[in-house]
Amino acid sequence: SNDVDPKIAKRFIDHTFMLKLLDLFDSEDPRERDYLKTILHRIYGKFMPLRSFIRKAIQNLFFKIIYESDTHNGIAELLEILGSIINGFALPVKEEHQVMLEKSLIPLHKVR
């Protein structure tokens, strides 16, 4: 919210915090996942240095879903966030972003 000072929050929002936040997306409560989606989207927008880490962490979570477990409760919300992120990509799309699309998003559509 506007009550949070980004300079103060920056001390607490780090890689460990982001990984724990992403773990919470596996919640069975859709309201919790929706609120987490809002929080993650706002963090992504306000904390530029964390953007690359957030994209890679989401990609690693997708890898885990693809290759280790077949289910995850928050995959729809994570895909919504990633959709917003992808819409913000500059053209031409960077190689890093193309690799993410090829290696993690396309395999999510595998036939079971």
C-alpha cells in the first residue's frame, strides 16, 4: 500500500523473503493466492533490482512443477503475473526472456 515506505521495506524484502512468498502460492485458499498475486506484482513494480531474481524464481518453480510434481495450487496466479511481466518486455525480446519462455512455459503444456 502507499503506507509502506519502499526505502524501509527494501531492508526486509530480499531473495529469501521472495522465495518464501512464492512458496505460499501453493495455498489451497484462492483468496490467499489472489492477495499474494497482488503483493508479488507490487513488489515486482517497486523493486527493480529484484525483477530478474523474481523471474528466475518463478521459472525455477515452474521447473519444479514440470519435472518433480504434477500439481501446484497457485500456477494460474503465477501465470497471470508472468503474463503482466511479459507484456512489459521491451522489443526485441531479450535472449534471457526467450529462453524462459521456451524452457519453462512451453513444457507446462505437456500432455499427461
